[in-house]
Amino acid sequence: MAKTKSFNPKLRLLNFNASPAEAAPQPAKSLEEQIREGETKLLKKLDQIENKLSKVGNKRNPADAKALQQELKALREEIAKLSTGPEPAKPKNLMATHHVATDFRSQLSRALFRRILGYRKLKSEKILQANDINLNPATEEVDEFGRDYKFEAKIKPISDFFYYKYWRISTHGVENVPHKGRALLVANHSGTLPFDGPMIRLAVNNDHPARRAARFLVEDFVYYLPFVGTFMYRVGGVRASQDNAERLLNKDHLVAVFPEGQKGIGKLFNKRYQLQRFGRGGFIKLAIRTNTPIIPVAVVGAEETHPLLYKSSLLAKPFGIPYVPITPTIPWFGLLGFFGLPTKWTIYFGKPINVAQYGKKALDNDLLIHKLSEQVRHTIQEMLVDGLKRRKSIFFG
Amino acid sequence: MASTSNSLPKVVAVTGSGFKATNILQRLDRNRSIHKVISLYYKTPKLRLSRTKYIHLDLTEELADAKLAEILKKEKVDTLIHTAFPITPPRNLSFAHELISVGSMYVCNAASAAKVKKLILTSTTDVYGPFADNPNYLTEKHPARGFRKNSFIKDKSDAENGFLRFARKHPKTIVTILRPCTTMGPTVDSFKTAYYNLPVIPTVMGYDPLMQFVHEDDLFRAVESAVYEDWPGIYNIVGQGVLPLSKVIELTGKYRIPLSMIGLKAFVQTLWYLDILPAPASYIDFLKYICVATGDKAELEMGFVAKYTTKEAFLSFIGAERLRRVHLVEA
């Protein structure tokens, strides 16, 4: 920091150990000048920070940028007050000068430090890290579902590249996701490889004002695969099972589920955007049991990243997976082919559906549960159709 | 399920002579409210406790059940803790079957003949088995599927099932089955600690499962509370938190070699026969898939919460291992 460099060493000399002979060549005026210089430097730096932040804020989230700008304004005013405020009485001797200087310095530094710390917190806690307070980890390495904070922060630039640059994801209706408390995001599953889970997670993290961290459920077979399974654990995926989902929801988490499961992700290209059967209504039972609102989510654009042309079960046998997908990029482009085509994605968040109102008695009423599950399915299908109507081009949205 | 104070044990017998039996005996020996503690050992114990009576018992010999019943009747044993299991999978599978599966059957027979009030079995969470489709936190209601691939675990499951059958037949007897996860601590000596003691630690390439440990003190605390209070049923005894295998190996400060899955089974099996690796190939899945249990039931019913987290339990083992290496602790 500039101020420590410019003020500290000489002041210390003056304060404690300096003999008058040594201190004599340091006139009082120069000290004041130094303070002024340090101040101007700080102001310049603040300006730079402000510029940077406004650039960042304008792009990503206007609400954030506003908050940051207001804070900065307040900071600048305070500093201006300090510098132009009541003029210190002219010191008579060297010691008095020093006292005034240290007082001024401490005031300035205290105010500055508070602000700078505030920014750091804002940056690290709100923007980079998601608010996973509830999954309090007993070990600091990973949380109880195997999510690695450090690893996630490390790959955040890469995932942001895919979010902002590669698939250029835009979101609609994120405000339907509650700021606090549990919610079940029910989405369509598509795209051969389960990228839509991480992207929904990123969408809630990047575009929602509360920066919530959604956990997404992943099919069983992913966890049989080397590398992919481990990766999914580390970035916040959870194996799809009633136990896991219930545990997460009871801790007031956002959970994204894909009731279509493997049928949805592995449907051929000619069946794109046609929702498959929604399991056996397990997610409705889950929502009723845990008293959770359901938020329908439609992901448009993910189907075309990996147009599934053929499923080869013969090639899959040695790997222990259900099938090897044949798409325009897999397996022709090797590892690069896994990311598919750069289509434009849009994620629509619908209005919350309250199924908990039916009460726990509804758990035994299979007809009602099937009906509710069909209702949610229709809502998502309509959202998909709407989204497809609005879309003009696959690659440019 | 409430505990009753009038059923405080008077004579407690402990089978086995491993680290579990030794530690439990030490703890019970200290408690003056217990009249007599009996050790039914197979290997001659290194240290003899003052108040404990030592009796030799081989559960693999013929008519071991009759002999055990005689001892139990003669000493008027009311609580029997069964820990006589090999911790490490022995190379002689038929011996393991005799000792674990048939031995537990003998114990059940003897207990029913001598009308023992309480039976406690220390099993392991390995009986759930490592599977990719396990939920992240296995509860006691989850089926124990570990026997499908592993004959050593199958024997343990057999023992558990024998005890559960016994509980159904004798509803007045309190049968407690404790399932601790991988136990770590300064005195633990098992094939899992041997794995972390290898000079370089082999793992499976592309897999990094979550691990869970419980400290030995916590396990013995749980056993003690099962001795003094009545907790019929199965309880998972686990430490809080999980660690990925890679981080666990980082804590040991050693290198790991990720091995490719191709031909790994044959390779590991060969090294096991050559006495280089501590576990057979059927244990590879523990390095691939998750097998983590939740201790919610023990917390809600027994009020048992592990004092050591997973990481602390492992660090205590590592610390003792360092001291052992410079001969500050007896091996």
C-alpha cells in the first residue's frame, strides 16, 4: 500500500529513537507535503478501482455495480472531507507536527482500511464464493457432499468462459428463485452430456442478486466414470437419490433436479425438446415431504450442443457405461469434442408451483402425485415451446 | 428405546485379542461398578490387567460353543462383547469364514444357552459396500450390499445377520450392532492403516472417493455407552465430515501413484499374494466409489457425537505413526 511506504519509516524514526541531531534535516513542511502526496496517490488509485469496478459491474449485474458505485462515492467524500476539513493548528515544534501527522494518518488509514476490507469481502464472499453457509464442513477441504471450494474458485474463470463466451447464456425470470430458503428447480435434461446442471448452478450464482449456490443432482452412471464422476463431486453435483435431495432440502438449499433422468439426456436428435416421462413422480413426493416450492426451469439451446445421432452400446461395454454417444463432435474431436457446439443458450425460470399445500396425506395418493408431476411437465414443455418460438437462430439466439 | 439404569452390567466378557478388545478391556477394568471383567483371548495378550480374568478361547475349534456357554454360565456373564474378528482380510479365506461367520454363530448359541442379557457386536460400515449408486450418506435402513463382491465382507454380513436372527428369536436379549467406519487412532493396526503406511500409495486413476474416519476413542466411547445403557439395534458410529482420498494422502505427506484400471485387479491380487499390498483386489472398489455413512441415528437416540472429526482422527493416526518411526512409541 502506498501510504505505509510513504509515511511509516520516517515517522517511526521521529517518534521513538531519533536524536534531535538526526531529526533536524527533516523540516516540518516536508512531512505535510508527504501526506498530501500520499493522499493524491490514494485518490488516483481509488479512481482506477472505480473505473475497473464500473466496467465489471455494467457487464454482469447492474444492481451490484450500483451498490459498488455508491460505496465508492461515500468513500471519496470522506477522503475529501479529511483532506479539506478543519485545518490543523500550525505546529510549534517538530514533536507537535508529528502528533498531528500521526493523528491524520490514523484517521485516514482507519477509514480506508474499513472500506478496502469491505470491498474484499464483497468480492470474495459475494461474487467469487457462493453462500453455502448451511453445508458447514467439518473438514475445511470439502463440504459434506464433496464440493471443493478452492477447486471451484480455481476453475471459475473457465466455467465463466463457457457461461459468458461459449454458450452466451442469458437468463429470464431469475427473480422467481427465492432469495432465502429451500426451493426445487425442476428442469428439462438435454445435451448428451450433463452440462445443463453446472450451467443452471452458474446461472443462479452469476445472475441472481442473492448469488445463491444451487446443487444439482446427477445421474448414477456419471459416478461410474473415471474423472467425470470426481469432477462432478468437486463442482457441487450430488448423486441423484431421494436421500441426498432430502438431506439438502432440509438444510434449506436450492436443488436442481432433472426428473427425465437418463431418458432425457440420451434422447436422439429427432426428439429434441420433447419432454420424456417424469420418472415416477419422486420429485413431487420430495417437495411435499420437505415442504418445498417447485420452480420449473426450461433450458433452450443445450439440445443442439451435442446432437445425438447414434447410441453405441457395443463400444460402451469395456467402459461400464450404458452407451457411447455418437455426435458431430464425439468421438471425432477427442477430448475437445466433449464441449460440443457453441450454440446460444437461454434459461427460463418459471413461477413457483406450490405442491406442499396438498399436505402429507397426498403422499399416498398416487393419482394426485402423477397428476401434479404431469402438470409440472406441461408447464416446462410450454416454457420450452415459448422459448423456441422466441429464438431466431440456434447459434445467435 | 430408553435406557434403564437398573440393568447396569455386573460381569462383562470380551472376546478377541485385537486392539479393539484390548482397549475396551482397559476401559471396563477401570470402572469399579462392574464386578468382573473377563477376557476371552486367542492370542496371548501383552499386558495383563489387575481386575480382569483371562481365559483362553479358540472360536474355530470344535464344540467351541459348548465351551463358551460353560464359561458364560460359570462366571454368570450378563454382557458379552464380540470383537473376535480378523481386522485384516486373511489370506486363508476358509479360516476367516470359520472364525467370523461360524464363530459368531457359536457365540450366539452360547449366549442363548447361558441366557446372556446383552450382546454387542462391532461390525463395520464396509458391509454397505462401495457402490457408485450409494447415497452420499448411508443410513442404517440401507441394505448392506458389500457382500456381493467381497467374501471377507460377506462373512461379516453373515455374522451380523446371525446376531439379528438371534435378536428376533430372543426378544428379551438386547442385541446392539455397532458399525464404525474406518477406525483411525494411535493404537489401530489394520489393513487400512497398513495401506496409508505404504511408502507410495497406489490409487485408481480418475477416481477420488470421499473417505470417512472415526477415532478409536470415539468408537470405544460408543461401545461403553452400549454396555452401560440399552440400545438395541444397528448404529453407525462415524466421525463428522468427509475427506477426498487425495487430500487424505496429502495429509500423510506421501506420493500417490494413480494406477490405470486396465489389468489392475490381477496386478493387485498378485501383489497381495506376494504380501506387498495389504488388501486383496476385491477392495479396489473402496478406492473408486463412495461408502460413507451417517451417524444421525446414533446422535438422535444414543446422544453419541464423535469428538474427533474425520480429519482429526486421521491426523492423530499420522502423528502416532511419526513418533513410531523415530521409536518414541512402541510399535
